Amino acid sequence: MLRRLLYRKSAHGPSHLRGNTAVLRWLVLHQGENPSTDYYVLPRLRESGLPVVYKNLDSALPESGDLATGTAVVIIRYLNTRWARALHIHRAQLARIVYFMDDDLLQPRSWNGLPRPYVKKLRKYCHAHTADIRDLATEYWFSTQALRDRYPERAAKLVTPRALPEDARPLQVRNAVVDAPESPILVFYHGSAAHEAEITWLQPIIAQVLARCPNVHFELIGAHAVNVLFRSLPRTRVVHPMDWANYRGHCRLLDGHIGLAPLLPSAFNTTRAHVKAYDIARCRAVGLYAAAGPYQEVIRHAENGLLLANDPQIWVDALCALAGDPARLHALRVAAQKLLQLPPAEQPAPIGMIRTAPEQVALTRNPADSGTSRIRPDVIRPAGNIRGSVGMES
């Protein structure tokens, strides 16, 4: 009963916005460049053919014109007091206010098992603003059907992830292991701090694989605690967490072979989407994925990846089998690259070209740590010049 009262609202959204349907521009509020914006929201807003302004809600102050008449606002995951106040003040003139969520950020009971720093962040930016989100949002965009089912009263629109345009240009998958079977095989796990359970679960698996397969090397991303857990293993490197732009650059230079995406049962994990498949393909690798998860939406077992039960021995055997079969490994890596191909309508422009929108349209994108916005054309960057986390939650 309490939850129904807490989340109850009109099926048509807050009354103060029902008459404002004409969208003239978009304003995106997020915490700098991040995978949630790029995988889910950016592609949709580009298709709208309208100007888009991106604001870092932590460093950018609301400025004159940000919330002008006809502006549609998209809140990416998080909200703070400053921007909530500004939205309340100007909401009568806004076309719509969208709240986007790609994890269960609004139910604290779903956060059991998450690291304390992450839970603290969720309480500050999400739970503390539950009432603001409920009062302001005219519509919701959720990343998975599981999230929609968990919040049926929100009548959320399903917004699934898309591969990034800059990743659509083919990456060369080297086949050196066929000519030199003893060549190093790079296995990696790029989980964030929110995946403590998966990192701990993988440690004995990787220890067995490294003992059985002398050609296997392992990379993972993590801070001091992760380094302590893995530093005794041979041929293992622990990379410090990176922001989204640096992580994407790291992936495109990695030339990995096998990426890991385990997903242990939890209330938080049941609402995740399959974006890790795109991250692994960007590293030129094939993925080993948890079968009980979202990856069945894009992975065909033994064709462009492997779907495995949460049995450590199954993961050990699958890794060792691939490490000992270079021809099969190469074929799977090549097939996995097709995950990054965009539908024909979304193909990026040739390198060096600027894809022009209608004359009145400009795309505004502020740097991750900037409080200001810079208007520029929608430039499709060459593959070597990417803007593009691990250490982030998504």
C-alpha cells in the first residue's frame, strides 16, 4: 500500500506538462560522458533531428535558456538538488521530462550485496530524489523488460542498447595464433566496482586456467582490493579503473582474445542489459557469457560467443578448450565483430566526413568534466580519435 501511494501518479504524467507536447530541443543531464548516455539515449536523440545539449549535472549550473519553452529534458540515472530545484521552477514551460534508468536505482532493497561506496552514491543521487523524479517525470525510459516489470506503474518505454557508431568500422582481428599456436592468449574481465561478487567468483577459475594453459594471460580492472586478490597469479595484470573515454580507447588498442561476462544471481543483476557484449567485441574478442542473463538477446551459443552456466568448472574447461584451439578461437572472434555493425540507417559517415543534420540543428556536447557546452556539428570521428569505463556502474 505504501509503495502504491509513493509512486502513484496520473497515467498521462504530471498535469503541469500535459499540454506541452512540441519538443524544440533536448537537454540531457548526466555525470559526464558515460556508457548509459552513449548506448541508449544518444542514438535516439540524434534521430530526432533536433538540437541536443549535454550538461554535467555535478559541474554545470543551470543557465538562462537551458530550460526554455519547448525544451525536453532527459535525466540519465542521477539527479541532484540544484537541478531538481531548477526543473521544478521551470517545469510549466518544458515539453517533457524523461527519466532514464538502466539499473534498478530506485529500490534500495535491490542493492543488497553492492559495494558500500556505490550504495552511498545511489542514496545520494537516486533514493534521495525519488519524490523529485516521481513529481517531475512525464515519462520513463527503461533499458530492460525486467525493469519495466518491476515498475509497472511507471508505464516505461523500453529503450534497448545499440552499438556505437564509432565501433561500426571493422577492426582487424589478427590470426597470429593459427601460425604460432603457442602465441599468448589474452583473457580479460572488465567488470566495474559494482561486480565485486563476480570478481571474487572468477579468481579460482583464472588460477586454474593459468595453471593449465601456459599461453594464457589475464587482465582485469580494479583498485587496490582487486590487486591484492589477483597479484599472486602469474601472467596477470590489474589495470586501474578508467573513465569511459579512456576505457574505450583502451579497448580499441587491446587486441584481446576472450572476454568474460559472468553474472551471478541477485536482484540488481536481473535487470541488467547486454552492453558488455559490445565492450568485449570492441576489444576484438569473443565473449564467454552467463547463460542465465540478458546475453541470449544477442549471443548465439557457439556462433558469436559462448553461453555458460554458473558452474566454475564449466568456465575453466571452456577457457582451456578455446586457448587450445586457435582456429576455432579466431572464427568466434571474427563472428563476434558483427555485434558492432549498425543497421543500414545508422551506418556512420566515411572517415573525415561530417554528417550534416538540417540547417537549424546543432549537437552540443560538453566534455566529461566541463560545466559548459560547446556547439559543434555531429562529427563522426576516425577510429583512432575516439571520445569514448570501467570503474563506472553501467
